[in-house]
Amino acid sequence: MRQALLIDWVLITALGWLLIGVIGVSFPRNFRLISRVLFPLGALCALLLALLALFGVGASPQVRILPLGLPDLPFHLRLDALSAFFLFLLGATAAGISIYAAGYFRKGEGTAPGLQCLLYHIFLTSMAFVMLADDGYSFMVAWESMALSSFLLVTSEHRHAEIRRAGYLYLLVAHIGAVGILLSFGVMAGSAGDYTFDAMRNFSVAGFWPTIAFLLALFGFGAKAGLLPLHIWLPEAHPAAPSPVSAMMSGVMLKTAIYGLLRVSFDLLHAQLWWWGILLLLLGLVTALFGVIFSTVQSDMKRLLAYSSIENIGLIFVGFGLTLIFKSFLLPSLAALALTATLYHCLNHAFFKSLLFLCTGSVLHATRERNLGKLGGLIHRMPWVTWLALIGVLASAGLPPFNGFVSEWLLLQSFLFTSGLPQGYLNMLLPVVAGAVALIAALAGFAMVKFFGIVFLGQPREEKLAQARDAGRLERLGLLWLAVGCVLLGLLPNVVIALLDPVTRLLVGSGLRYTATSHGWWLLAPISEDRASYSPAIFLVSIALFMPLVYWVVRRFYHGRLQRVPAWDCGFPLQTSRMQDTAEGFGQPIRRIFSPFFKRTREHPSPFDTHPRYRSLVEDPFWYWLYLPIARIVEQGTRLIAFLQQGRIAIYLLYSFVTLLTLLVLTRG
Amino acid sequence: MIELVLVLVTPFATALLLALFGHRRGAAEINSAGSLLTLLAAALLTIRVINDGPMVLYDEQFFVDPLNVFLIALTALVGFTTSLFSRPYMRVEHDHDRLSVNRLRLYHSMFQMFMCTMLVALSTNNLGILWVAMEMATLTTVLLVALYRTPASLEAAWKYFILCGVGIAQALFGTILIYFAAERILGHESGALLWTHLDAVKSQLEPTVLSLAFVFLFVGYGTKTGLVPLHNWLPDAHAEGPTPVSAVLSGLLLNVALYAIIRCKVLVDGALGTHFAGNLMIAFGLLTVVVPAFYLARQKDVKRLFGYSSIEHMGLITFAFGMGGPVASFAGLLHMTVHSLTKSAIFFAVGHAAQMAGTQIIDDIKGLIKQSPTIGWGLMLGSLAILGMPPFGVFTSEFMILTTAIKHYPWATPILLMALGVAFAAMFQKVQSMVFGEPTVRPLAHNPALLPVFVHLGLVLMLGLWIPPYLADWYRQAAKLIG
Amino acid sequence: MSAVNASLIHAIPLSSQVINLCAAIMLLLGFAMLAQRRVLTLINLFMLQGLVLFISTLIVALTTSQSHLLWSAGLTLLLKVIALPLILHRLIRRLSVKWDIETLLNIPTIMLIGIALVVIAFNVAQPISQLSGTITRATIGIALACVLLAFLMMITRSKAVPQVIAFLAMENGLFFAATSATYGMPMVVELGIALDVMVGMVILGVFFFQIRQQFDSLDIRHMERNKEQ
Amino acid sequence: MNVYALLAQLLELVIALILAPILNGWVNQCRAWLQNRSAPPLLQTYYTLSKLLHKDVLLAHNASSLFRTAPYIIFSCMALAAAIVPTLSTDLIFSPAADAIALVGLFALTRVFIALAGMDVGTSFGSLGSRREMLIGFLAEPALLMVFFTASLISQSTSLSTIVETLAHSEFVIYPSLAFAGVAFTMVSLAENARVPIDNPTTHLELTMIHEAMVLEYSGRHLALIEWAANLKLFAYSCLGIALFFPFGIPETADPTALALAGVILILKLLAGGFMLALIETVSAKMRIFRAPEFLGTAFLLAVLAMLVHLLLETGQ
């Protein structure tokens, strides 16, 4: 009985969000109500949703039909392991973000708080419905509502031109992507013309149509996920949005694209071709490399994180592609391993990336500054944010014992056991790709050190930073929730794998639960213990034992006192805080090594000018390779067409005259 | 059958009344009251038709069936909301003394006359009277477009008159041809132009004559629908006329013209048994979707912009009806509804926006949402709706049209989508720059009537999420009628 | 009985011949208008066309004893032969636009195009004429030709007044088709059409003055402001 | 996991802690001999460490708590790393806890912390050093991983113990791939341990130093811990090299005799390894920092080559 009711509860929670939003907008100026009551309520809903989803992962698929939508195509909803997992991701992340947002949204910033509340909760609800939708129409409605609400959230500071531009770009790309998705549904519905997912599951499209459907879906969802070359909106939109929204977009919304592509390629399409996997693998690899390289040279902290999101999405797609390859070669256990890594990374990225974005939000509020070059030394002013951010940073850099490492470890493992694929050169390719993945992970570490070190460590680069104040109570709570999530996900991999087991069984027909968890909760051994094993618990415990031991020993036997002195000035007494390494400086080696990736414009100061300044602008080459040419083509089209209408009535009459005559002749002949 | 009489007579009487007293104070109120009466009568008529089914009246000169009754209801509704909107709008225009009292009189009475002609055109059973009513509608709107008497408006009105006059003349020739063909079966009596009779015997009508007739009718009424390349009057008329007129032009008149085409299509399909008419409509529909998309990108005048978007949507609807079949026709009817609701709402918002900015140039309108959130949000949401963003109803119909196209005309789908994409990029950029940003606009003297905007958008939103069952099977019947 | 038949047989060809003659004259007048340079002559030609239309309608009415055709004949006489030419003459006088009309193309070219149009029109109308049950077969083709010629004239004329005259000539062609090819439309329709023409004429009259006021000329080539720049 | 394993583990840890500074001293001695200098005593490193431990700590004014905790974290991480590498026996309690990849992760963790500590005080040299350290790190890490991958492709496992067991105790096979991997590994470990030609552990010329620049602000016991950690790192890398390329003599069991024997063998290997290191450092000159990418890129390519060679020659397909 509870089984049957589960999806209804999920629905009720999602609609609860909507209700909260409506209440919020009906008291648009009642700030206390919104921040102290509504957002925390939203967080509660999220928590509830996460719990329900936990049950839902194990439960058998449940279907509901709402009397909405088209008369002959009402809203079909379905809750199966896949959607439940992503709902869990949504709920668990949203719980932290909502609590944070309760403390974050201030009076008199951008649009009215009530409206913010409405849009934010519409955003959440539509994401939940994306996961639940079981027919083309409701999926598209939820999908586009998601895009629309997030667009309106992004542009809430619409007074700045660049934010308007970012929003425009974002909505445009999202819309074009949605068109691709719609087309792919159309192809999959095929001649049957029934747009429920059930019909698509049962209706098998023949010939090359599955490939076309897959490619269209890849285009559509790739545009949302920020896959190259459709990523350009992402580094614009994420910084533009208020931080909780950036966190939500980067942490959860990008994953909806992953969800959609998983749904299409494993659930709706019957057979997978191995070269789809190669395509995804390479695309993901390029995306990840591009993203991480650009994230290391950014000087705006939110842009840096946005590019790092692109990188993580790339890694996820690499895992996805690997899964496709294994699935198409009928190696279910390996496919399960790769898919586990992929989904695990989705979950991890949701947590640490939203944690980091929220931290930037607090920094932004404390300092009104997004430019890395003007921050620094915040560890003294805002210890809470700093230490929680450190956890996020370490997780995001993929370091043990935090969660980012586990998924990368699994990913590398799934690369290592590829020998035995039919294609010989695949066996050659994949280990090299693994090496590239390792490079990407290492670069991510570089980017993260840059981010943390420049924002929080060192001396404050501006005077005003001295007034920075730590995050408020609610904000801390939200950050804490996400940080704890990062730690737990890192410490208890087997629990997560047990959670993922039904999903992988659903999609690739095999799971890791029994092999991985056979050695007890503390030891993760996906294949077997002597092939590969990892125990974060022992890591943490041993480090946690060593440190106090060493400390005790050192302090017990040696009594050297500790005195504060000025930092050593290398014999140059006139050092100022401006002489620290800037963001650009820190990224300089990368710029130098990977110079072919960038399109950069620099202006050097001449030795004689009195106020010398050095500017170096690093731009995304895809603008110049892809987007501007397209824009130019459209421009040409408009100019050509304008000739049709020159305001002369005789010409207009001639048009209709010619039309009439041609039609007459055609019908006659 | 008192309702129909009311529907037809109320606007006429109001027109006369306003022609006499339109210059007095309270003319706007009379206008709204008359429209409200019409709306109520139309509602009664609708209920009657839902209960009793189609009916033929007044020695068969008039008839009401699911197809036109919903258009009648729609027309009455939009007419009413427009009259509500035009009250403060015209008052502001009067304050800026762009319009004298006598012009206001002309405006009010011609507005009602225009409503009357459209209602006649919709409800008549006689193709001849349909033609007459359409011509009348043209004439009244010509006067309305020329209301400001500025050179630009005169020019627009002149082009409108000449182009549509010529077009309508072609339509008359088509009508004559149909009569010519019908008379040989129905004998030489006035029944030979009655749609119901023709529909009864359509299979016996002479195919060659009917195909030629349809060409003339298509070119004729197509000119009024604004099909490319016959559309050139439309953007001018929309840009230069007063905004309420632009609203009813794209909201209603285009629908009525399309309705005429559909009526003829039914006969022609019956006679030919081929997909001749359908193919014609598909071809022109596609052309009409693609070309305006590119015009949109280079518009500087906001009302012109939305004029072109109306053309585009007319093309989409024509395409839908061209494809035919239950789903596509359903989608076409739905799109007619949502388009006229959304587009008129947009024009309401745009009208006030232009008044606030004192210009129609897009670059000079900025930050509406700051200065007057309701207008700003109205324009923003309306534009998003018309661009086919869910959860608004326009997306619903576009979804059905596209899916049908994928199924039956896969080659057409990429073209449509390309055009829609370009239109989205072009239009949304301009709208965003108007709605957002630092305000350059001043508040209005009289508080604007934005109830209509949000009523329309609310209806469109509802249609996007949930189509009421009776409305649905109403559409279904109409779709079956169109085939 | 046979006598009656005989008289009928005798009567029909004559009337139909007359009607065909009228048709021919209509076409001729159409060409004349196309070629005509002077506004006043243009109006007179238009009046003549109306007259021919009236005659043909009258004959049709008499031969096929249909009362309402008589009405429409009277209507034609009133409107097209008397009222509109009068209005036009007065307009010309009030606007003092008696100048020659320059056309956008030179006359011979226009004539050639016109002939091509006539060919097309006949070609198009041929199947219809085949199955025409009425006494007058070819008229519909000629009516179509007249309509197209008028259309061409509208395109080629660069002044407002002749454009309107061309518009009215097109109406004539339509009327001719309606009456002589199909023995007239239903009365109510004809009345409506007539009403439209009348109202349209009045509105145009008003317009001329407005246009003159705004552009101080009736040359429509000045009205090219609304366009895509 | 029996009591012997536990003992072996503890023994290995202790040995690592004791031997690490001595190894460093030995390398310095060899280098001095090779450069015809009079050598410092073998236990020199111990003297330095105890001196530093006795000294007071001079802490920059704006040094944060992270700065003060970092040395302890780094030291314990390195100790853990040294304990994970199988030197005396493959039957250790830590061996399931972390495989090769996790070990690399552990090294990365310490690197990140030391780099952050370098940036903390906010002098220009500190962050310069951190930047360069991270540069070296992200270039060396993938190469190291590729070396491990080659080994683990051979032994179909990433767990170090299993690798050692396969290499040492399965029937003797010549793996050409390991030759490539060995060279790559040597280059990586040179870079990772701040050795010539990438870095010069003895320099204090600010513009050229990397590791020293990061720890410039450290003093007293903190510095001692960091130095010791560095020695541990060198030790761990040497043991890794031994375990991967010269694993012979590492017993599978952990009974005392075997352990004793293994200890002797280990010390001999370390002596040889230390001498090799000193030799390399003597014959090669320090290169510009921006030649480092080429150096490590070569290492990465060699590692990839090793893997391909393995796939071509040593797998039956």
C-alpha cells in the first residue's frame, strides 16, 4: 500500500514547493515571512522528498496520470529507480541550498523577495517534474518551465547589461536545445505517433533512426549540460545568477540533462551502438579538458567554478560513454561499474559544487567582490565559510578521503579493466583516456588551490575586506549540511553503491551491491579485494590518529615557544598586500603551457608610463569559431530579405499579381 | 433565436449610437458596455449551440456550428477586453492631443462597426455575404488605421486599402466561380451560395472550376490573412494604427480571413477529393513562417515587430490546416485561440509601453519592469508565450503541429524549427532590452487597464496546462468538420 | 409550339451575339484604359464600360426573364454610369489634377503584357466555358481578362486617382462575370457589393484630400516611407 | 589480517620513520663524494631535525590556523603513505585500505596542503612556490598514475600488494613495458621530491627554488615536521620504485625471519637507490622552470608508451 502511495507523496511534496512559492508571491514584500518561514519550509519539503526518493529507489516503478496537458495526452508520471535517484539528488541538495537561501536573499536586491521565492520554488518543482515525467509533452513542459524560471532568476539583477546578455544567451541555447529534445522524441515516437514514454519503450524504431534520435537527444541535453561546443552560456549564466541559484543550476539542473540522456539512451532506445559511447567519451574528454584549463585561468571566482562545472560534466560524460561502450559489448558488470562511477560523480558534484557556489555567495555578501584579484585573507574574517569551503575544495579536487575521490577512483577502475573488448584499438585508446582523466583531475586540483588560496588565504588585497563578516546562522547551516554530505559520501561509498544498485540494474542489468559490499561497510572493492580496494574510513581514522599523536609527542618533548613576527620580506621592506600573486599570475603557467586553447588579448605597459597596468584577456575561442559566424549568416539572411519590402505599392501589387498568375497557370496546367 | 440577433445587432446599434454621441463623455463606457452585451449574447449563443448543436436561421442566411461559434465567442471576448483597454489608452492619446474628440467618435463607432462586420462574416451562411462583410471590415479598419491622419498612417491606410481591396476582388471572382459551379447542381436560386447547401452537394461540384475558384479565394482572403508574399500591408497597418486597432487586427481580423479560407477549403476538398488545397496551404504556410522570422531580426518599431510575429503565426496556422487531419486541425484551431489571446494581450502591454516611452522605437524603450512592473511582466510573459515557451498554450498547439509534421511531413519540420529558432532569437532579444535595464520611460497619466492583459495570459496559461473537456471536444467537432 | 421554339432559337443567338459583342467591347475598353494617358478620358472610358455592363446585364435580364437582374442592371446604371463618374469628375475638379498620367512602364510594353494576360485568361477560363450552361460561353474568360487588365493598370499607374479608377474597372469586370456568365448573383449579395463600392468610393474621396494635404500631391511614389530600411 | 600483519605494519612504519632521514643523509653523502666534497655525517639530517625541534617557532603575524595545522597533516599523510607501500611484507593491514590510485591521491592531498600553507602568509615568494609546486604536481601526477596503470595492467590489479606478489612471486617473466615505466617513474620521482634537474633541495636562491619557497615562512618544529615529511616522501618513492621494479625479496608472509631478511634486502636496495639518485643529481644540471613541462611530458609519454607496449607485446591479443 505504501508502495502505491509513494509517487503521490512525491507529487504532494513537489506541489508543496509550488504552494510555498505562491504564498511567497502573494506577500511580495513581507521579507520576514519569506526568509524565516517559507524558505525553511521549502528545505523541509526537500528533505522529505529526499527521504521519499530513498524509498523510491528500491521500490518497483509506479505510474500516475494527472488529468492535465493535452486532451489525448494527459500528464503521465512515473517513479522508477532512475528518477528516484535523481529526485534524491535534487532533494538532498535543495535542502541545503534552501536553508542557505533563507539567510541569503536580502531586502532590496534585484527583484522583490516574494517573486524570487516564487521563481525559486517553481524552479524546484519543474525539476522534480522533469524527473517524474513519463511522456513527451509533460517532459517538455517541465523542461522548459525549468529553463524559464531559472532564466528569470538569473536575470534578477537585470540592471547590468552583461547579466541581461548572459540571460539571453542562456535562454536561447536552452530553447534550441529543447527543440532538439522534442525532435528526438518525435523520432522515437515514430510512425506510431504516441508520445508516452511507454509507447516509445515498446515501439522500436528501425534502421538509422535510433542513431538520429540519440544524436538529437545528445544535442538537446548536451546544450543544457554545457557539453562542448554548446557550453558558452554556462560561464556567463552561472556568475550572473544569485549564488543559491548558481548552486542549484550547477549542482542539480545540469544533472537533469544527464538524467534525460540516460533515460533516452538506456530506457527509451532499445539497443546502443558502441560508437555512441566513443563519441560521448571523446566529447566528454574534450569538454572536461577545456573546462578545467579555462577554470584555472579565470579571475572571477564564480566563472572559475562555472568552468569547473563544465569539467565535471565532461568527466560524467566520459563515464557515460564508457557505460555505453560496455553495454553495447554486453559486459554488464563493467557497465555497472562505469555507470556507478557516473551516477556517483553526479551526486558528488551536486554536493561539492553547490557548497562552493554557496561559499562564493557568502564571500560576495561579505565583500561585494567577485574578482579574485581583490579578495584574500578571508580566513581570519570568515572562518566558518573558509573551513567549509576547504572541504568543498578538497572534494572538488578529487582528494581522499572526500567524496570527489571515490567517484574518480571508480571511474579509473572502470578504465583499468577494459582489456578484453572486441575492438583492439579501443583497448589501446581507453587507458590513454584514463591518463587524460588523471591529468584533468590534477588540473582540477590546481584550479581549486588557486580558488581557495587566493580567496581565503594570504593578506587581504583591499582595505574594505577588513569589514567582511562571516556567514549568518542559516547560511552556516546550509553550508554545513552540504559539507557533511561531502564527507559522508566520501566515507561511506558502499552505502551509496547499495543505493545505486537498483538504478544500474534497471539501466544495464547488473549491479555492484554484492561484490562491492561483501567486505563490510568500510572496504570498497568493486570487483574483488585483490584487484582493487579502497577504504576511506581507514584513511581518515589513521590520519586522525597520527595527527594528535605527532602533536602530543612534539609538544611533550620540545617546549619551543611561539612568537609572532612580521613575515620575512626577503630583504625588501616595502612589501604591500598588492604584491601577492594575483589570479592571473597564478594561472600564468597554464596559460603558457596550453596557449593553443586560448584566444587571448594582452596589453603590456610601456616602460615609461606613470601608471603602468597589465591587462590580459582570455576569451573562449568557440565564439569566434562557431557562434559569430552563425550570427553573421542570419544577419545576411535578414539583409537579403529586407529587399522584398521597399515600400513601393506597385511592387506589392506585382507580388500578388505574379502569385495569382503562377497559381492559375499551375492549377490549369 | 434571439441570441444571434443580439450578437449581430448589439454592435451595430452601439456603432450608430456612438456615431451620434461618440464625442460626448462616457463614449468609452458605452463602447465597453456594448461589447460586454455582445460578449454575453455570444456566451448565451455558445451555450445554446453546445446544448442544441448546429443551427441554421433566417431563411438559411445565417448558421452556427462548432467551427464558427467558438470564433464568435473568441471575437466577442477579445472585442470586449480591447474596449476595456482602449478606454485609458484613448484617454491618454487625447491628453497628448494626438486625437481630437471627433476622431474619438469615429474611432468608437468604427470599432463597433468593425466588430459587427466580423461577427456577420463569421455567422453568415452565404458566401456572398461573407465576402461583403469582409470588404466592410476592410473599409472600417482602413478608417481606423488612418485615424491619426499622419503621413505614415495615411500611407499605411492607403496601402492597406489598395492591396486588400484588390485581394478581396480576387476573392469575389472566386466566389462567383463557386456560384457558377454550384448553380448547375443547385439550380439558379439563392441557395446556390449557401455554404450548407454547397457542403451537402460538394462532391458533385465541378473540380476544375472549384480548383480555380480556390486559387482566387486563397489569394484574396490570403491577402487579408497576411500570407507571404501578400502580407506587405500588414506590418504598416499594425505599426501606424492606434494600438487597440492593431490588437483586434492581428487578434481577430486575420482569424476571420483564415476562417473564410477554411470554409472554402472544405468545399474544395469535397469536390476535388485530392489534397490540392492542403498542399497550397502547406506551401504558403511554410513560406509565411520562414520569411517573417528573418524580418523580425531587423525591426526597430515595436508594433511592427509584433505585426510580423502575427504573420508568422498565421503561417503556422495555415500550415496546420493545410496538413489537415484531426490532430493538426485541432492544433490549428487551438493556435488561433491562443494566438489571438496572447497577441492582443501583447499589444495592450505594448500600447501602454509606447505611451510611457512616448515612442514606438525599441531602442528608446527600456526598463519597463522597473517603472511599471505589471506592464513589464505582461510584455515579458506575453512575448515568452508567443515565442512558444511552455507552460503557455502556444506551446501546446505548436507541440501538436510539430509532432504531426514530424509524422507526416518530416522534411518540413527542420524548416519550421529553424524559423521558430530565428524568430525566438530575434524577438526575445528586443523584448528583453525593452523590459529590463535602467528605465527610460515615464509613468502614465491615467492608470492603465491591465486586467485584460492578465486575463488573456491567464487563459493562455490554462490552455497550456489543461484544456477543459468541453472545449476539447468542441475543437474536435470543429476539426472533424474541417477534416 | 414549334414557332415558340423557333422564336427562341431565333432569339437566343442574337442576344448571345449581342452579349459577346458587349464582352468584346468591355475588353477593348479595358485595353483603352490601359493605354490611356489623360485622367478625364480615363473616367469617360470607365463610364462607357459601365454602360456596356449595364446593356449586357439588361439583355441577360430580358432574355432570361429574371426580375432581380433588372434591379441589378438599374443599380449598375445608377452607380457605375452616373454616380461614380460624377463623383470622380468633381474630385478631379476639386483636386485640380487634370495632368497627364505618366506610367511606370511605357505604353507599348504594357500593351504587350496585356495581350499576354488575355491569352492566359482565356486559357485559364477555357474549361469553365466548356461546361458553361448559360447562353454565353466565352464571357467568363473575357471577364477574367478585364480583371487582370485592370490589375495590370493598377500596378503600372503611379497616381492615386487612376489607380482607383483601375480598381473600379476591376469591379466592373467582376460584375460582368457575375451577371453575364452566371445570370447574376443573389440580390442581397449584389446590393452588398454595390454598397461596398459606394462606401469605398466615399472613403477614397475623403482620402484624396487627406493625402493631398499631407503629401501635397497625389503621386503615390511619395508614399514609400513605411518600409524595411 | 592476523597479529603478524599488524606487527609487520607497525614495524614497517617505524622503519620508515627511522630510515627516511638516514636515506636523505646517505644521498647527500654520496653526492658529496661524487662531487669531491667532504661529506656530512650520515645522521646529519637527524641533527638538523632535532635542532629545529628545539628552536622557538617564529610565526608571521597573519599566519592562520591552517598554516599551523598543515605540518601535522602533511607529516601524518606522509607517514601513512610510507606505511602503505609494501616494503617488508605484502601482508599488511593497510594494504587493502589503499591501492595505487589512492596512494597517488594521498600524495596529492599533501601537496595541496603544503601549497595552501605556502600561500597562507601572503608573501610573494610563498605563492610563487605554491604555483610552481602545483604546476609540477599536475604534470607529474598523471605520469605516475600511468606508471601504476602499466603495472596494474600486468597484474590485473591496482592493489600494491597484489602487484608486488604478481611481479615477485609468479613465474619469472621479462616485461619490456616495465623498462619504459621505470624510466618514467624515475623522472617523476625526481620531480616530485624536488630534486635536480627540476628543483634543487639545497638552494636558497629565491628565484629558482620551488619547495623551499613554499616553506619559506616555516620555522622551528613546524619546519622540522615538514622536512621530515619530505624525507618520508623520498623514502616512500624509493620503496615504490623498489616494489614496482625490483620487488624480489619482499615476502608474502609476515613471520619474523622473513621480515628480518626483507629488512636487510631493503636496506641494500635503498643504498643502491640512494647512490643512483645522487649520481643522477650530480651528472645533470637544474633546468629552467618552464622546461619542467617538457621533462614531465616526456615522462608521461614514456608511461603511455609503456602501457601500449604492454598491450602490444604482453597481452595475448
